[in-house]
Amino acid sequence: MQSTDWAPEHSDALRQYLAKGMSYSEIADAINAKFKTAYSRSAAIGRATRMGLGGHARSEDGPRPPLSAKPPLLRILRERYTAEFMRPMPILERTETVKLRCVEIDPRHLFLVALERGDCRYPYGGDTDGEAITFCGHPRREGSSYCAPHFHLTRGPGTASERAAGTISLRLVEVA
């Protein structure tokens, strides 16, 4: 394989042959015959592009797309269904953390060892190091670990499988 650095005389020959209107295949063959090299058509195109002489030129006789052509459907579909990890991440400003609480209920703030079998297990506290974690302690909703207000606070829209796939969204009820 030939080195990517072209000798100055090879670049000059490329420039001359382009001025004569030769194709890149013909240019590569002529340079290879003259200098005993092994440049390919793609190498000639790449070198011409790096020299600022233009890359692969479209022949004037070839078909051209109409000026009012619509973008291909595949491109539109790619833009619409781009994977989440490929989309640019929004730049968010840092804001002060807001403490949330559920306004429908005043928690009993029970410790884990004090909870009974049917008590709500919605946690409070533990946001900072050393802060104790307490629990709501009100009677829980059937089939749940939480009382009715906390159950609805922790559920987002959609089916159970959709909620399991995404993050839990909490709605802001009141700022404490």
C-alpha cells in the first residue's frame, strides 16, 4: 500500500492531469506509469480534495436530481425515530432542590421497627448524611405498600409495564 504522503512531483502531475480534464482513474493510471507508484483512483480523489482541487466531480452529462426533490423517506424516518441515546442531551441549569410532601396526609413519622403489618411504608427524610429515615405509618391501600395518597403520588401515567420501564414521576403537590 502506498504512503499517504504524496511527493511534490506527484501532486504537480495530479494538478496538470486534472487541468487537462482527465478522469481520476486515468490520472491514477498515468501517475502510476510515470512514477512507478501504485495509487488508486480513490487515492487520487482524496489527494485532490486535500489539495483543494475538488473531490470526485460529477460528470456534466450525468443525471441530476430535480431542484425541488423531497428528502428521501428513509432520512425522514431516521430523524423521527432516532434512538434516545443519540439525541442531543438538553443542557439544564442547576436549581435548588425543592422538598416535596404530600398535602393530603400528615405522616406519623414512624421508624422501621415501629411499623405494623398494615402501615404505609412511604419514606421521609434520609436526604442528608445522618438524617433519620421515618415512614408515613397510616393504613396502607390494599395490594400496595403505601396509603392511598402516597400510592397515587408514586404512580405515573401508563400501564404497569410502561411505568416499570421508565422512571417514576412524582407530581409536585405543594412545596414545603
